[in-house]
Amino acid sequence: MLEKSLKGNLGYWAWVLFLLGIIGVGVICYIVQYNYGLGATGMSRDVTWGIYISQFTFLVGVAAGGLMLVLPYYLHHYKDFGRITILGEFMAIAAVAMCMLFIMADLGQPMRALNVIFHPTPNSMLFYDMIVLSGYLFLNVVCGWVVLHSEYQGIKYPKWVKPFIYISIPWAVSIHTVTAFLYCGLPGRHFWLTAILAPRFLASAFAAGPCLLMVIALIMKRTTKFDIGRVAQDKLVTIIGYAALLNFFFLGCEIFVAYYSTIPGHMHTLDYLYFGLTDHATGQVYNNLVPFMLASVVMGFAGIGLIFVSRALKSDQLLALSCILIFVSFWIDKGLGLVLGGFVPNGLEQITEYYPTFVELGITAGIWATGFFIITVLYKIAISVKLENEKTA
Amino acid sequence: MYNKGTIIPGLIIFVVLMLFAIFNNAGKKIEAPKVEKPVGYKECVKPVQYMKESHMELLNVWRDEVIREGKREQVEAGGVLYEKSLQNGCMHCHTNKTKFCDVCHTFASVYPYCWDCHVAPQEDLALKEAR
Amino acid sequence: MDSSRRKFLKIAGISAVAGIGAPSALNMLMKKEVQASSDGGGHGAQPDAHGAPAGHGAAPTGKRYGMVIDAVKFHDNPGLAEKCIEACHTYFNVPDFGNKKDEIKWLWQVPFTNAFPTDESHYKKDDRTHGMQFLVTCNHCDNPPCVRACPTKATFKNADGIIMMDFHRCIGCRFCMAACPYGSRSFNWRDPRGSKDGVPFIKKINPEFPTRMRGVVEKCSFCDLRVKKGLQPLCVEATGDTKAMVFGDLNDPNSEISQVLKARFTIQRKPSLGTMPSVFYII
């Protein structure tokens, strides 16, 4: 089946080469970071996690978001999702692979990463995160590959995969829940210390994951003969729309709790993210994330509005635009604000702002390119198989 | 078999390349490294043969005992007590890292990261020179 | 064999396995529980336990080291705090990178607002307290969030209640730094043995103690290696006869520190978080 990825037109190869180029840049940047240490990034004593861990957090969401494409088909026998479940599973594979790469990029001693297994520590949430992430990767590789391979051979998938498919559904919820638990179980980090963090993560995941898939599906609709179908598209709009609305509802709950209770610790980070936080000792205002966070809110609401309009108008362009808006909005919210904001102010109520370095951005781009490379190859295989089957059928 | 013409020569080239190191060094006389032994000390904390083979294991055991279990009691060798410590124990007698540790490690192509943190006697001076 | 018999055997087999495994598993859990409670109460204990004569939590066993820092004495002895920091940082080869981003510190000074952010009152701003500097360091909590977070047990609580760092095992994930509510931990963002413009980050390497390598977390160790030998931590030693710092066993009612805690009103940093710090302040 892999040979399907070796046959493609000029556009396909140009895209693959482009991705490989960015991966190359990422590798060079990583060598720089490896030789110098993590000081090559913009992280500091006060902001100890930067863009790597925030990308990791966001991408766990994208991986979990694949659930929204698998669940209706396998659990509710919703036949119109028959063409996209495999895309959901393959997207999850790429997203989890990116997550693992971001973790590796963030380790100060990557050569000792296996210490997590040699010295298992069940009281650490990272221990569980390792288990659920590698488990989810395994489940999606098995389910996705076996189901597609059966289709390739023109037979129904074997019975033994069924349990794995069913396990993968709650497992998707677990990966994002455990990732939220990394943050929300830490005393003294008020911004993260909220029981609603896991639900908030899941809501944004169930919107962002399908959004990415939708954009890719619309691109494929243009460039290949593969069309997921109007019915599936419309259903996805419902899923994305409601999940995105839920995300903002949860965000609203956070804002209410902070500003109605007016407990300083609860307001500080929200102040920093949305309005700018003043250091009372010096009078300086820190607000480097404010434009991003405000853009996130505006883009999120605009996207939600437009996505329902696009369905009414049956406009693919508008649909793509609204999906991009929502995806970027949630990427800012979770892939920037959530992790970086949690460190401002620090435990001594001092403020340090974080700016990523070029090396850091290079590695980040390289890992994203790796993810897109995996998606490209896997999707190429999937749609080749699907299109071939339909031709013979 | 498909592509017999390329696969078999390819395999042969691969095997030859892999075995090159053996051909190249066959029959050559290679001398074992000579380590400089500490002057004035007769006995180590363990028999010489054990130390030759398993000093790294002993160091790992000491490391865990000292840091993790708080067992900092001293060890005895030839009637003298030593600290369970690389830089304050072993290097008390084996004062020359280059002529004791490195000679063998380099010969065997092993590069332990002990010295990324631990300070060998006089190494602080060597470090200063390097800077 | 008919299906009902097969089913019966299956269930019997599974319950046998479970029956053998469960008690030992339960046992393990219980043991852990017991250990946790003797460690100072775990999650259930009240954070206000520091008022009790025994120091911390219920049924203390073994040693539990703690420290009292008399901020008033430090205020009255200018330069004393700097002496303590110097003693600590030179012995433990703590590098000075000359910038805030790479900064590593085990013991340092901050104003009241930063040391006790939740204790600040809007109107009570007496000049003395707000003019004072407070030495802060690792609190060696009874219920340490960093130990809970560490995925490799590289940071752990030893038998004397000291929170230790095993630099050999640390993978540099910095989860402990996110977990610590006191900002007590530092990370080696770059090689501490390097230098800039010919000035080494570690001015003079102390051959008695290792340096660190890049990519690991470090922090105050309450001088565990000295304490084990019956010595006082270096910072305490540096205060000399001023009694600005008192170090000792909180579980021993006759220790000097227990006497001080009994006689004086002290505060801890962020006690409401339930971490139960072992560092106390006289203000």
C-alpha cells in the first residue's frame, strides 16, 4: 500500500520537497539547540515552557479532535462519515507524532528521555501522558492501517480491530484530559488551577481537529477527485460550530469567576492576556500577547458566525475561510496564551515576558512540517485506495 | 527474484563495507593501553579485577546510595577510609584523570559523561587554561 | 466440554488470578498510604499544622529539617544576607551568567510583596516591613508539588524531609519548575562551565562539589551532605552568632528550632496552598 505515496503529479512532489526543505531547516536549528542547550530558545527561569510545550498542548487537541470523525461512524453507524473516518485517524497519527517531537525538542537532556520508563513514577501526570499518547498513536496506526488495507484488498476489515476502534474512542478523551491535568493540578498557578480546564481543552479540540480536516478535505476536493460529500461537510459544520461555541462558553465562565470574585491571583493572567498587566513596582505595562488574544476572540466569533452562513450559502470558499479562522483562533488561545500566560506572573509575582528565538521558531516549523509530511503521505495513500476502489466498484 | 542484477552485487558491497574494519585491522598488533597507577597506595576498595570490569556499576551503586538513600558511610581499603564519591573518593588516590580514566576510555571508545559535572583534581586548572 | 462449563472455568480462573493479585496490590497501596501519612499527613493534613509543637502534621517519625529566617536580624545586619548567598553559591558552584534569562540561584533576596504576595494588605504598609528584604530559597515542603510532578523521581523527598535533586537522572522537562509555587528552581539553559568575554560563569570551581551540566534543574539542598555529617547548612553557618537563621529538626521538641517556633510568631510562604513549607520567617 505504501507504494501509493510514491506516485504523484508535479504538485504533489513540489509540496513534498517543500516540506522536506522546512524539515531540513528544523533539523539544523535543532543541532544548534542541542549543542548550545535550551538557552538557544527564548525560555527563561520565569517562563520555563515556551512555544514547544504550547504546540504540544494544542496538537494533543488536534489528535483528540479526530474522535469527532470516528465516533459518529463507528458508534452511531453514521454512513456519511465513511470517507472521512480514516482521515481522522491519520490526522491523529500525524498530530501525536508532532506532540512527541515537541516533547523531545523541549527536553534539556533528550538522551535520558527513557528515564520516564526506567523509573516509572505513577504520581506524575507526565507518566500518564506518555502512556496515553503512545497508546493513542498505537491505536490509530492499527485501526487506520488495518481498515484501509482491508479496503485495499477489497474485503471487510477483520473482526479483531473492532475492540481497538471502540477503545480508541474513550482513549481520545483521555489524552486531552491527562494533558489538561498536567496543568490544572499545580498549586500556585491560578490561571491553570481550574476544574474546567479539561472540558475547555476538549471543546477546543473537537472544533480545531475537524477544522483542520475540513480545510485539507476542501483542498483535496480541488486538487484531486476526492470529495467527502456535502452531507458529511454539513454535519461537520454542526460539530465544529457547537464545539467552538462551547469553548467560548467555558472561556466566559473563567472570565466571570475571575472578575466577579476579584481574587487578584485569578485576574492576573487574564489581565496579562487580554488587557495588559501592570507591574506596580515599576509601573510598566506588560502586554505582548494582548493583540494575539484579542485577535483570537474576534476570529473565533467571526468563524463561528461565518461557518453557519457558509452552510446556508453552500459556499466552500466561505467554509474554508471560517474553518481557518476558528483553527487559528484556537491555536492562539491554546498554542500561545494558555501555556505562556500561566507563567505570568511567576510565583513571586514578578513579570517576565517571553519571545521565541529564530532557532526555536525553526524547530517549531520543522516539526509542523514533519506533521504535514506524515499527513500528506498517509492521505495520499488513503485517497488513492478509496478512489481506486470506487473506480472498480 | 526481481532485480537480481542489482540486489546481489549490492548485498556483496554492503557486506564487504561492513567487514572492512575487520580486514583492515586483521593481523595488526594492538597494544593495550597502559594506565598510570596511583603512587603510594596498594589497595583499592574492591579487587583489581572487579574494578577493571565493573567500576562503572560500583559508581552507579554509590551514586544511588549516597544521593537517594542517604547512605554516606565511608568505605575501607587497606585500613584507610574513603568517601563514597568519584571526585572526593576515587580521585583522592587516582589523581590523574587523563592518565588513568581517559587512557582506557579513549581506547575503548567510551565517553562517559561523569566529567561534565564532576571535577577531576587539577581539572579546574586545566579548564581555566582551556578558556 | 459444553459452553457453560467452559465459561465457569474461565470465570474461576480469572477470579483466582484476581484473588491472588488483589491483596498484594491492596497491601502495596496501604503501605504507601501509611508511609504518606507518616511523611507529614499528605493531602489530608491541615496546612496550619506548623503551630503544633511537633512541627508538622500528625504522628511525626524520624527527622524533619526546617529553618527559621529572622528577617529583622538580617535587616539590622546589612551585608549579612549577601554573605549567606555568597557562602552557598561559591560552595555549590552556582554559575553567574550575568543576565536574567539564564539566571541560576539557590538563595536570594526579594521584598515582602514578592516573598509573601498573598499576605499583602492594601492599607497595612508599614515602612519597616516594606523596606526589608527576605531571603528566599527552596522551602523543602512536607507536601512538595515538584516531587509529585517529576516523571523520573529525579527530585524526591529523602528520609530527613529534604527535597533532593538527582542531577544524574533529571531529563530537563521542567515540570517541577511549573509545579513549584515559590520559583525556587533553576534550569541550566546553557553550559555552566562556559565563559563570556573571558570571564567564566563559575568564578572558581570548588573541587569538593560537582558543577552541573546543561539541561538539568537545580536548587537548594538544605546542604544535605553537611547536615548528614552533623554540620549546619552553609548559609546558617555564615550568619555566625547573630542567630539570624536557625536550622534543625522540627520533629524534636527540644531542638533549638522547635523552641524558637514555640516562642515566636512566624509566617510561611503561601501556606494556603497546603504545601507545608519547612522555612519559617520572623518578621
